[in-house]
Amino acid sequence: MSDAATHDQMPDTKTGFSTKTKVFFGIAIWLAVAIAFGLIFGSDGKNEEFKPQNEFKLDPWININLGGIDLSINRAVLYLFLASILTITVMVWIARKMQQKPNRVQTAIEVAYDVTRTDITRNNIDDERLATKWFPFLASLFFFIFFSNMLGYIPLPTNTHETIDIFGIGIPAFALYAATANIAIPLVLTLVVWVSYHVEGIRAKGFVKYLASWLPSGLEDMNPFGKAAIFLIEVVSHFVRLISLSVRLFANILAGHLLLLFMGGGLAVLLGIAALGVLTYPMAFAFYVFEVGIVATLQAFIFSILTAIYIGGATAESH
């Protein structure tokens, strides 16, 4: 038996209970409180007025329509603007405030810089010249998505469906929203990446040789029909990247916000059972810490590193 397992089973000298016993009692008390709330307040019935989907609805704040194209300003535009400003401001400020003995903020930025420079860019793009060329784009992509994701976990007054009356002025209620939880944003980023790596591959090899490089090596003796079938599979795989790259980012951020919405009280309001809030709120806190601490950064890293892999694969000598 390991030392950790032994320690969990050993009773605390102050309380006389082991760690597992304390956890068990904590869960039991938590459930008892929830049951008590359920017995006291009962159920108000299903709330037909509460529409969870409205949390992600984009109402135009400033209507702009040019040639039949809707360019209205809404809260998604606000979050994109804030993410852009944060990306530019933080990078410029850090660049001008670099010190020989870095403080904690500079140290954190230097770690992030090294991750984008080494782990994301140089480890996936073999050509030194191309790695240097594409590093600014990959770093900007990483930090922009990171700030977009992180802003989504900061309550901001953007919910125009609900208002707070302050001195007679209706202020939008605070809400959580992320621009990357709207499929349009990850899709546009993916289209930029998709076009960019194809253009770079054609520029490096030429159009015909670039298409030929989609076929893996070792097919010299294969008949033309077999080669055509494999080439068709490669064509489909490149188009599938448009879906996989965009939906991965969109789905993870949207799922996180939905979990926070329902666990943070949305489920209790929707079903009209106040006791559910007691059960789900600790789970909402755990989900929030997980999303902020891991998911927001991880999704920015995955999107950026896949972009680097695509560029590196398009320009590599072999398939």
C-alpha cells in the first residue's frame, strides 16, 4: 500500500477522522442540505419564461447593413474588439517594459513566448526561414484565442435581455459570453489558416508538386486507380480540417459555458426547483476553475499547434 493511501486512512490526531471519512461526511452534509431545501421550498414547476438559448443570442446594438450584408455591432464584436486590444496592448507593453531581471508578469509572458516560439512553431516547421516567417502569425493566433477564451469567463454587462435599474438607467445585466462560442469566429480563423497553409505549400513547391506531395511515399508500384483513391481521401481530409479545427474550438468553449450556465443556477430556474442550486453550485465552481485553468489555454494551444503542423506539412519535402 502506498504512503498516500496509508495517509488517507490514518485518522487525524485532532479530529479522529481519516481524510476519506471527512470527505464522506462533507458529501453527506451537502446532500442533506439540498434535501432540506427541497422539502422546505418544494418545486415551483417548470419555468416556461426562462430561455437558456437567449444567453447566446446576438441582438444588434448598432444596425449596419451594407449591400445586404449584416455588419451590425453586437456583443460578439465587442468581445473580439476587447481580445484584439488586449493582445496588442499586452504584447507592446511587455516589449517596452522588458528588464534584465524580469518580474513575475514578464516571466509569465516569457514562458508563453517560449511556448509559441519553440513548442508551437519550431518543433513543427522544419525550415528555419519559414519558422521565423510564420512565428508572428502563430503567436498572435495563440494569444488572440487565449484572450478571447479568458474574456468569456469574466462577467461583463452585456446581457441586453435583462437590465439592472441604477438611478433610473437600465444597465445590461452581467453575463458570461465568449466570441469563440460563436461558430462564425472559429470558422473564419480556420479559413484563414486553411488558405494560408495551401498558399504556402504551393509557393514552396509549385501547384502540381504540392498536389503530388499529398500522396505518401511508397506508392510507386500502385496502379493509377489506387493512387486516385488515396488522393481523393487526402482531398477530403483537407476539407474535413475546416470542420475539425473550427468545431473543436467552438464546441469546447460552448460546452463549458453551457455547463456553467446550467450548474450555476440555470437548471434550478428552468425546472423551478431551488434545491438543485445547492447541489449544482459547487459543481459550477469546479467547472469554472477547470475551464479557466485548463480549457481556455489548452484550446488556444491546440488550435495554434495544429496550424503550425499544417504549415509544416504543406512545406515539408516528404508527405
